[in-house]
Amino acid sequence: MKQITKSAALIAAASGVVFGLVTPLTATATGTPAPLKWTKCEGEGLDPRQRCATVSVPMDYADPGGERIDIAVSRIPSEKPSARRGALLLIAGGPGGDSLDDPSGKGQKLPQEVRDAYDLIGFAPRGNAPSTSLSCEVGQEDLARTSLRPWPAPDGSVTANMATARRISDACARNGGELIKHISTKNNARDIDRIRAALGERKLSAWGVSYGTYVGAAYGELFPHRTDRVVLDSNDHADPVLAERAWLQAFEVGVEDNFPEFAKWASAPGNPDRVADTAAEVRPLFLRLAARLDREPLPWPGANPAQLSGNMLRQTMLDSFYDTDDYPTLARLMLAAQKGTVPPAPPAPPESLLQNYLAVGAGTICNDGAWPKSAAVYEKGVAESRAKYPLTAGMPRNAMVCAAWPWQPAEAPLRVTDRGPSNLLLVQNERDVATPLSGALKLRETLGRRAVMVTVNATGHDSYLENGNACGDAAVSRFLATGRRPAGDLYCE
């Protein structure tokens, strides 16, 4: 899923269904929302045309008359009102990411005909600052890179991970307030429909990326008649919150899909960061180095944790595989570690941002679906994963915070189906560390006639206008601008 400023990747997830005697939660509340009051946005480097507003929504959709929270939204209007079709909502990854600045950022990469056709809309999902925000106020050690991903101990033990899960869950119960119980994917989708209504739009188009594809799919399930043209980019598995914890387990396959590309790059003649003479040497070199650092970590002043362990090397691998431009980060760390040295510690995002990300991410994945509570389940999964996928050392099947979450999910997980309008275009890189092609193909199969899929021969996370190719970009741009999808699933060489 999405990373924090390319340095602190976090958590990812999903959710769903209806309470018994309450008005169905897929319904929008009656009454016309007050017109939005657009004001200057906070922050630097924003397009001067971007304006911000807030939308008031129920904290608990089962109690629509109860406490309310604010959702921050942003907008850059269509650049050609005569060509305007509607609003294009940009849905960020995560969970824990927001798209509030995206109309000024990635939105400006959109081709002119798309910027003419739509108002570009961003938002900070519930719990994300500057919307009504959330923090569990965990200790500094639990903001470490190797705590945010559940790396097991060098011997495969999950004992420390279970203790971390209890510690973070206790902090969320103490400091998360009532709001943390109502952070979920289905509530994100319900909030989106309140945004749509507040904008005065009959339908919304959307571009969802990574975890945002699950939010986009959820919106299409709950409010199918409110969707116009929907692009799902770098796609989650169709059902990422089952007991298999498919969203996390995807890293096993994602790393295997990507490592050969890194190995070719890291052994290329003339590469100043070359780590080996041949591609075949890179994998065993990485595994030996990680094992050595498991036994003898190197002090790493300024990093969190302040040592270069085998797991920190593995986490750097994960981070670097999101974008091939980041391959040098991993290669340079390997080269330094082989000499017994370390590079300068990578800059960390502000602690408040990490705290916010952790709380929203934990709330989403734990409220969306129940996770096993028994350490034995994770011990078995870690052992199997370590044997089959040594690069990820068991992390994708280990215990996260949800193993000790104090609340049961209020709703059953959302099920993506093939029922609804045929207005979805999926775009997917072949080699994606976080949302691998295998999971995207499962989503494509589940959506059936509703979707067409563009598979791109490219490496990296985020395909459209980022790490894809010209063929894939053209197919997505054409769909957003004209509504025309490829006649069938398309492979972009």
C-alpha cells in the first residue's frame, strides 16, 4: 500500500455490511447538505486555484443523529467549464493516506482533456488530519520501521510481535477515543457519498490507487448508482481481510515478482551502485547479509531503531521496491553493510504524521475484519512463509496490532461482487511489490463484466502516470476523457 513520503510504509485493509434494525447504512441521509464554503488551503506549494472546505458527517452511521466529525476536502475546478463533465475524486492509498493536496500534485499530471472534463477533488479520510483526527499516542519504539511492519525475530519467534500488538492496542484503547471504533473502509465509502452530495454532484468519477482501489470498489458496492467513470490503479486483492490476511501476505509474492528486476539492475556493468557481477549472485548475497545482520546488527545513529538489523535491511528492500528510482537506496545500504558501515539515517516523517498514520491504519484493518488472537496461528504461518519465501522472512503472515485489538468488527467485511454498472477500468503493473498482479487478477475475476483490465509490462507501485508506460497511460486517459474502455482486457507491452 501507500508509503509515507517514500520512507514509512504502513498498513492496509477493507470492511462491510449492515446492522439489523437500523436504516440500511447504504442509504444517504435525507436533507440537502449546506453549500460548501471554499477557503484558501493550508500548506505550501499548492496550486493557487486549489480551495478547501469541510463536510460534516456522522461519526457513527448507525446513529446518524449522533456526534458528527469533519472531513476536509479540496478542489481545483475544471479548466474548461464548457467541457466539464463532473467531479473526479482522487482516492489515496494507505489506509492512512490522504489526497488533500493531490489536485495540486498528481492531478496536474492528468492530460488537459481530463483536467477540462472534471473538477479535481481531494480529501482527508476520517481520522486523517486535518479532518477530525486520531492518534493512539504510542511510544517511540512502536513508530520504528520494523514495528510498523510485523517482522518476526531472527529465529522466527512472534513473541515480541504479540507484545507489540498488545501495547499498541492498549494505547489505542486509551487514547483513540470513540472515533477509533468507527474507522473503516465502508465508513470511508459512506463519507465519500456525503462529499458527493455536498458537491452537488449526481454521480462521482474516481481514481483510486492501492488501498484506494478497495475504497473505490466499496463505494461502487454501496452506491453503484452514484458512480460514473472509475479507475482502480494498483489493485488490492478482492477480499483482503479474510483470515489469510491477503493484503499483508501479498508482499510474499510482490517481493518475488520484483527481486529479479532489482538483481538485474544491481549487477549491471557501469552501475555505480553495483553490488554483484551477475544477477544470479544478488539474491544469495542479500540473504547472507540479512542473516549476518540478524546475528550482528550495526549501530545506526539517528535511525529508528538505532541499529541496522537484518529486518531493517529487509524493510529497506520493501520500501525500495515501490519505485525503481529507489533501487540505489537498497544497493547503497547493502554495500555499506558489507563493509561494516552505515549510510546517513534516512529522514523520518514528523512524529505527528506517523502517529496519525498508525492510528488510522490500525483502526481500518482491525475494524474491517477480525484477526486471529492466538500466537500459535501466527507461529505456524511465519514458519511456513519463512520456508517458502525467505526474502520476506515470515513477516507477511505475522501478528499485527489486530491480534490484540480490544473491539470486534461492527460489520462483516465488504464483499466485492460482479453486480453493478460496467464502468470500471483496472490498471495494473506486472511487477508491483505491494499489490501484486496475482491479487489484481483476482479482483478482475470477481468484478466480472463490470470491469476491463489493462495490464502493464512495468515495475513499481502506482501505474497510471507514475510507474506504468505510455500504452497504459493512454488507455486510462482515454477512458476518463471519453468513457471509452478497451474492447477487452488489454496487455501493454
